[in-house]
Amino acid sequence: MIATAAAAEAAEQGAEAAHHAAFYATGHFWVGVGIVLTVALVYKPLMRAITAALDVRAQRVQDRLDEAERLRQEARDILEENRRRQEEARKEAEDIVETAKAEAENARQRGYQELEEALARRERQMQDRISQAETDAMNAVRNRAVEIAAAATEEVLSRQMTAQKGNALIDKAIQELPAQLH
């Protein structure tokens, strides 16, 4: 116990001596100075490295933002182009439909007109055929009437006419023939 008491006394004296000694003579001071120097020496390069790393990261983020903005603008341009094309296609489709309707109406009117013309032609042809048939029938009736009249005249003349009267009528007809031909 004596040794313990002596050690405790020595520690007390050392603490008292340290307490009364100059501030730079203590271990705490030099530990503080070492920390301050270490921080001062490491701070500038460490801050440069951290700043450089943050600048690189900020530049990457800015590049990504710029790329995103460029892609966004490109997407807007493509969207606008697609909308413009869609509108043009819609207008073109409407024009095609209108043209098709107009052509269909023109074709219908031409078909109707051609049908009317064909019917009129057919009607004229039928009327011409009917007129021709009437003319043929009239000619046939006349020819038959002439044949009947000629046969009746021949019979009447053959009953009433003698050979001498017949020769005289033939001679008279021959003499009148040149006057009738001119």
C-alpha cells in the first residue's frame, strides 16, 4: 500500500506541476497543434479533390440535363412533325374522298346521260324499223294491188280485146314511149 500511496502522490505532483507549467509544455497542446496542422495541411488538397469530384459530378449532371433537354426538344419536334403529317394526311384523305365523290357523281351523270342517249338511239332505231316495216308493208300492199289489178286488167282485156285491138294498143304505146322517157 505504500507503493500505491507513493504513486498517487507522484501523480498528484505531476498533475500539479503540469497544471503550473507553461501551456506549450503540455501534451494536450501539442495534440491540438498536431490536429490543427494535419487539418491545415490536408484541408486544401482534400477540398480541391472534393471540389473537383463535385465539379465532375455536377458537369455529368449538367450534361445529362442538357441531353435530356435536347431529347425533350427533339421529341417535341418529332411530335410536331407527326402532328403536321397527320393533319396533312387527314386533309389529303378528305381531298381524296371529295375527289372520289365528285368522280362518282360525274360517272353517275355520264352513265345516266349515256343511258338516255342509248335509249333515244334505240327508240330512233325502232321507229326507223317501224317506218321501214310500214313502208315495206305499203309497198307489198301496192305491189299486190298492182298484181291484182294487172291480173284483173289482163283478164278483162283478154275477154274484151281482140288480137287486132291489142296490136294497135302496143303500137300506140311504142310510139308514146320516147315522149314518156324524156
